[in-house]
Amino acid sequence: MTRLLLISLIVTGILANVNAQSSYITREGTISFFSSAPLEDIKADNSRVQAVLDNSTGEVAVRLRIEDFQFEKSLMQKHFNENYMESHIYPEARLTGSVENFEEIRDGSSKAEVTVKGSLTIHGVTRDVEIAGSVSRQGPHLICNAVFDVRLEDYDIRIPRLLIRNIAETIEVTVNLRLAPVN
């Protein structure tokens, strides 16, 4: 009877630990973009990115509000939101998918090169994507990093011909997420 009680307590403890770390989350991730064009470089940062990663399946969801991008020049921010991204019509960008090779991290590796396969929605357009990146452990946290390109044309983001030398046709996107376990 004592052995049965001890085994029951151990199993309960293991299940509680597994459930306690069934997902990771952040509300303060960072996504930046950079446009390098002949006449001007443009950089913006969004440090209010929300993300969740399911530890059991490797499924991931990332969401950000377009208006949360911060620019060095306020006029750039205004034009970005009103003229290009139309954030009053398309207020969010989203990524949903699954992390391939995630089991390496889940099973104890300290760092793994991964690929996220899924759907990226920007400016009301959803496209299938494959994004290469890395996931590493830092204490109880998972650190997710990626750099990838987005072609504005793919998401129906129009640049007036007059400004074509000011804004690149392809934007470099940098993702830095520090995900905490959900208890």
C-alpha cells in the first residue's frame, strides 16, 4: 500500500511538471524590419509581439499589431500605417505553423536550427512560408530567433512609383522572442 501511494505521488508529480510546461508564451517579443533602398534606409521595431509555442506539438502562433511598429521619424510611421500597411483596415499580422525539428529542444538539446512551416498573414494576404531560425534554452525560457525576407508585392503592399527608390521591394524581417513557460 505504501509503494502504491509513493508511485501515485511520483506519477502525479511528473504529470504536473509536464502540464506546467505544456506551452511557452510572450507578450513582449520583438520583430524588426529593415528596408535598404538607394535613397533611404528605413528601420522599425515592434516590441509588443505576442507568441505562443505548444511544447508538446511544436505548433506556434505569433501576432502583432501593425501600429505598434516604432520608427525613428514620426512622419515615416504615419505614412507606413496610413498609406502602405493601411493599419486601420489590416490592424494585425499573424504567423501560424509548426516548428520542424522542435523535438531536439523539447528532448533537451540546448540549441537547434529549426524551420517554421505555416501561414503568414500581412495586409490581409495569407501566404505559405518556410522560415529558418533557431531555438535555444536559456534557463526555463526558450529563445527563438529568425531573419527572413518579405516581398511587399507578395502581400499587395503598393509603393508609389515616385517613392520606389526610397523603399525596398524586399524587406528584411528579424524575429527575437523570449518565451516563458506557462505554469
